[in-house]
Amino acid sequence: MEEVKKFLNEAEEAMEMAVMALDEKLSRIRAGRANVHILDGIKVDSYGAMMPLSNVANISIPDARSIVIKPWDRSMLKVIEKAIIDSPVGIMPENNGEQIRLGIPVLTEERRRELTKQCAKEAEQAKISVRNARRDAIDALKKSVKNGVPEDVEKDAEGDCQKIHDKFIKKIDEVLDAKNKEIMTV
């Protein structure tokens, strides 16, 4: 019995990680509103070491359509500006000598549809991870029968595993629907 619970807990943990990873990936997709997470992947060369942008500057959102980056060292302005230009963010920074401002453009209908397709692909990857966790758990349960676990206990555990799987698939769909709603809201 203890072995069966272990397999189910491992599967649930893997499924939870898939949902968390999806949340992280979707937070980096620009939805027409200012969001500091779109800058998470940007690294800048700070005194010979590559550091995340948030470690060398203060990032704030003064309004819904702009992000302000104020470096702690003014000499970093050009380096930060170049890193943003070279990144896949797709926004041209405005440097006024003290801070960098990113104006978030309004998304076109076509771009919104592209972003929803990108979100759907990310959600499908998360669903694949959840299915793989279910498959691994069921395989482990079937092998445990050879180690003395009764078949009826194994079948019940498979049913429990399927319920856990269904719960996380539903959670992924909810996260995707929320992000799509955010993207499609003008």
C-alpha cells in the first residue's frame, strides 16, 4: 500500500510541476499590458558576469502600457538597452539618460491570434507532461503487482491516477482559458 501511495504522490508532484512550468511560460507572453515577467529572460553583462536584468536595475510599471527600468549604475544604461534590443521581447526601448522606458504597443487582432496559438502549444506541452507522469505511474503500478501488490489495489490506484490526471488537465485548460481571455481583451 505504501508503495502505491508513493507512485501516486510522485505522479501528482510531476503533474503539479507541469502546471507551474506552464504558468511560468505563459507569464512571459506579452498580452498587450505591461508585465515585468516579459523581461525575465533578459541577461546583461555586468562587470564581466551575465546577470538577470532584475539584478542590475529597478523595474517598475507606472501605468498599464509602460515599463520603466532604472539601473542602479548609470553606466549600465547602454548595456541594458542593447540587451533589450537583442532580446525576443520585440519592444524598442527609449533611453532618456537616467532610465529606460518600454512602451507596450496595443496588439493587433492578427498578433492576438498568433499569441493564443502559441499559448495553446505551451498548454499542449504541459498536457503531454501530465500524460507522461500518468503513464509512468501506471507502469510502476503494473510492475508492483509482480512485487506482491494485489491486483485489485493496483486497479484502484490506476483509477486514482486517472482522477489526478483529469484534475490537472482541467487545471491546464483553466490556465490557458484565463491567458487567452487576457490576450483577447482589448
